[in-house]
Amino acid sequence: MAKGSTIKFRDSVAAFESLQKEISHKKFAPLYLLMGEESYFIDALSDMLAEETLSEAEKAFNRTIVYGKDSDTGAIINTARQMPMMGAFQVVIVREAQQLRKIEELQLYTANPSSSTILVLCHKEKNLDKRTALYKHVSAKGVVFESARPRDYEIRDWLTALVGKRGLKADLKAIEMLTEHLGTDLAKISSELDKLVLALPEGTQKLTPEDVERNTGFSKDFNNFELCKAVTTRDERRALMIADNFARNPKEHPLLVSILALFGQFKEIFVLNYCSWQARHKGIPMPSDVELMSILRLPSPFLVGELKKVASLWPNKITFKVLGLLREYDAKSKGLNSGGASDGELLRELLLKMFSLR
């Protein structure tokens, strides 16, 4: 992992995939520090190390799993210094290592780790202090993996790749539905996707909105993907119909989530329109679709094309006002100056104001 810089989610994904390959090819380090806010990657790597390092016969004698809250550094060091029984090496995994008292004392072992022990520290919720000798020892002699949480806009690409690893292609709308339905909890996304894949008929090659609706109960017609589509194409009747459905199911469709979805869509429109304005008035070349994918953080040229179709319907003098309205209703969704109105009433009011802008 890069040192001296803030690790981003995409860095964690790349490092995670690289470590998975190393472990699957039986390339092990004597020390592993798996740390950070996103527990999904930490759990997946520690589980893989627990299963892949030893044969089934060796696990009974040479695999030790302890929890930080229930252990102490002295016991962990003593275990790590033991010789393996009937095998080349042993594996010692410390789960929830952030709860281990005096964790810095593990430096007494990491300064000179045993070549016959694989010590795995799972330090969740936050990073271990990089100034400590413990961190520096692992960084120099083993593997440090830093697990960063994803931003909302990063889930779509990650989920698309995850579906691909399950042997399926995914309809864009199906991905959007799952993203909206499951949020940013990677463990939950992975678990629910596994359940969904198991429920699909044998031989299924593509995940469709109908599959998602049938197996999750999440409507393919009434969701924020469809709301954004109706609003950006100026289909007022359709947008209000979706808003009415949301009002009848407020727990499934919180106003704040809808506002964030709309804000993301109009921010993309604003940026695209600004690029067009620069091309017309300042002679700056209009970015290609591939360049726009990077600028707008969109996963495909198709989405860039769809955005271009609606951008002209929302010139930036109007889009700027829309973004202002969304900020206003973001505050109202949190109870500020809402007048006691329900989420459904606020969403309908917001949409009517947006469509009336000129």
C-alpha cells in the first residue's frame, strides 16, 4: 500500500485483489496487519488466511484464533513463538485487535518474527498509529493492508465487478436497484448478492431488474433510479407518481436518500453543461466520452450518452437553482424548517418547485 498518503477505496480494492491472489498461490508473509474502517475486506482476508494456509489435518494443531478483548499481548507472543506441530508453520489470528490492551507490546515479537508463524492482526474501526514500532515492523517485514470505506458513488462499480465474479452480467438498472436497496455496507451487499444468485434459475447469465424485484421485493418501477430518470427527462407526471408511491412506503424510501440521488444526477448535469460552455465560449476542447466517464465517475459511455440527452433540458442557470433547492430540502429532511411535513409531502413539494423553475 502507498505510504504517506490517504488510502482511497479503489486502492483498498486493488490491494485486496492482489493479496487474494498471493494467498491463493500460497505466498505468505510472517506478519499481516489488516486495518481500517471497512471491515468487509479485513474479514474476507483473515478468513482466507485461516482457510488457505493449512491443510484440514493441520488446522486442529496449528491454527489459533483469539479475540483482542479476551486476550493479552503476552499470551499472543508466547503462542506465536511456539513451534508448529506436524507442519511447516502455524497461523495465529487476532480478531478485533483494536480491543487488545497494550497492543504496542506486540513489537517485542514483530521485531524478530518467527519464520514458522503467520501472525494476522485484524485491527478494525480505525488504523493503527503508523508512528509506532509495531506498525513499522509489519510494514518492513510483512504486509500492511489498509481498508477504506467506499463513497456512495463508488458502490456501483464495485457491485458490478462483484456480480461479474459471480459469473453474471448485470443490467444497469438492476445494479442501480441493488445499490439503492443495499446501501454502502459491503458485507451486507455481498451476503444479499449471494442469496440472490442462489435463487436464480440454473443457467442464468444476466441479472435483470425483474430478478432483483422478484427476490428482494424492491420495486423495479418505483425507486430512485426511476425517479431521477423521470425528473431529468422532465416527465412530471411520472415523477409525481413515483413520489406518491414513496409517500406510501416512507421506511423503504427515505427522503434524504432520494435527495442524494437527485443531487448526484444534477451535479453530473452541471459539470457536463459547464464543459460544453467552456468548449463554446473559451475554445477548450470538449472532453471525449471516455474522458467524461472519468470526470463524471460514470462506468460506461452509455451513461454519458444518456446524460447528454437530458443536459439540454436543464441548462445550468436552472440546474444551479435545482442544486439550491436540493440543499434546502436536505435540511428539511433533517427536520430544519420542515413545518412538520412528512417525507412524502416534502418530496412532492420539492418536485413541483423543480419543474416550475425557468
